[in-house]
Amino acid sequence: MTRGRVRCGRLVIGALLAALFGVLAAAPAQAAGYRYWSFWDRDGAKWAYASQGPSTARPDDGAVQGFRFSVSEDSQDSAKPRGAADFDTICAKTPAKDDRKRIALLIDFGTPGDAPGGESPPKPRTACAQVTDDATSADALAAVARPLRYDSNALLCAIADYPKSGCGEQVAGNGESDGTEKEPSASESGAKKDDSGGPSVGLIAGVAAIALLGGAAFWQARRRRG
């Protein structure tokens, strides 16, 4: 009789583990990401995701900054601007002036795969913005790449009228928008974003419940065996 109970307990644990794997397998796949403009600072020979939004950042004379349109989930996997980004080269034909500063900008409109349906990205380009000493990065961008478009949360939606529509929308795995808009991150509007992209609370609760039941069954089986 005892052996039968132990065997029954093992079968229960096996069934619970199978249910656990079933819950994990049924978890919804994460979306491919969001389609938006990211903002970058040039740090030596590398690009660094900006810690401030272009509307609040006030770069010094000689700074190099970049904008890249792409589909990405967050700053950890965001695509960097492509192409040469050297201040002396970009601003070679813009002489220094008193009470003005020069900001070298690289604007990368992304790839055809990043583009919204029906639009083609322009080629990446560089520009030297000469602006007042207290100007922001947004001021520098506006000086060389109008028209710009922002949403009500100060998220940069379009540079030089690209793209013509949409703003930080979530993109499914097939590259099509699902209508969900991106929350601005610290480097886009100055607002911090808390979006871990992890499993849902319901999934975690389900896994925890199954684990708890499995532990109880195992303990009961050992107790009966003893």
C-alpha cells in the first residue's frame, strides 16, 4: 500500500511539472519592439545612449550627437547611428563665432525594414548646427532638419518630416504596427520609463501556485513513505 502511495505521489509531481512547462510554453511571445527615434551622444569613438532628452540636453561647443530611427524594444538593443561622426569633418565649413556654439549632428533615418508601410527612409546625413550658447539639442536639430514633429509627451516623432505618420508605435513580429504607442524614455523626453518586458503577474502567480502544489505533493509522498 505504501509503495502505491509513493508511486501515486510521483505521478502527481510529474503531472504538476508537465503543467508548469505548459504554462511557460503558453506565455505570449514578446513584441518585436517600438518604432521610434533614439537619441545618442558621441563618447570618443563610440555612441552612448543619451541620458537626457533632446529638449533638455544642452551640449557644449564641439559636441557630436546622433539620431537613429529604428525598431527596438529599449535602449539595450537600440540600433546606433551609422556612418562617420567626426566633429572636425562635419563642421569643417562652419567657422566658430562669438556667443554661438557648433553641434555636429548625424541623422540616420534607418533601414527599409524599420520604415512604416509605404515609406522609404532617406539616406543618413550629417549637419553642423550653429546655435546660441544656451540652445538645447532639440534647438540644434530644428536648425538643420525641419520640420520636426513631437507628440503630447514630448516624444520625438519625425525628423525632416520622416516618418510622415506614427509615433513610437509598438510593432509586432511581422513588422506591422499594433496601435500601441511607446512611453517616452529618459533620453527621449526626460521622463523615466519602467517597462521590464518580463512575464505577466498572472503567469508568475500560476507558476508559483504549481510549484507550491508540487512541493506539497512531494512532502506528502515522503511522509507516507516514512
